Amino acid sequence: MLIPIKIHIESIIHHEQEDQPEVIKQDLAGTFALRGDEWVLRYKENEGTPDETRTAVKSTQDQITIIRHGAISYRQTYRPQETMTSMIHTPAGQTEMDVHTLYYLRERDEFHGLIRFSFHLTMGQEKLGNYQLTIRWTEGKFDEFA
């Protein structure tokens, strides 16, 4: 069963060679599904525009996988204390993306959920920095989804 949700995403990026972190915040509508131990969140960014990106976040007790389809597409798994490699596809071509996951947390109660994880990102041979991603959501029926 798909449950409508409001999602708040906050990314904090500590770029190499920069003192101040970059903070990106988004509020989006999406859906939540529970499949045994797996949680699946789906949402669209820039909906209805040429930059529309469809994202699925699949979370189990010990790992998270993010699948993005749009101008930038990839499927990346994050598992604490492991380095995982995937290919990222952009309009300029494709390159290898390595992530070393530092920590991962997921929590859910009756109407709210939280996924938080942190990782080091390297693309090609270039270290891009340390990323912290927090995804919070509220479940239920909302007027704007009608």
C-alpha cells in the first residue's frame, strides 16, 4: 500500500578546500511503502520540467540504496564502513562514483520517519567532500495531494 507523505530533505556538503558547508533543503510530496523490512520512498524533484528527476530511496536495516532517473541518473548503495562504487550518468557522459559510508540511521513511528547517513564522495579520482543527508517524512492524507 502506498502512503502519501510530505518529505523534508536536507543535504549538508563539506567540500574539499572550503571552510563553510553547503546546505540544500527541499520539501516535496511523495509516497512511502513498507515491504517487509524494506522501506521505499518515492518522490520527484523539479516535477513537470525538463530537469524532472524521479528518485526512489530503498532502506533496510543495514543499508540504503538511492536510485535516481533524470538529467543525472545513478543507482548507489550505502552500507556503513564500506566503500561502494557505481556509475553516474550525466549529459556530459558517465563517470565512476565511489562512496564510503560513515554512518546510517533509520527510525519510524506511527506517522513519521527519519533516514540519516553520511559519506565521503569521490568521482573519478577527485575527492568531492563529506556529505550528510537527512530525509524526514510525515505520513498521512494531505489536502494538496487530493
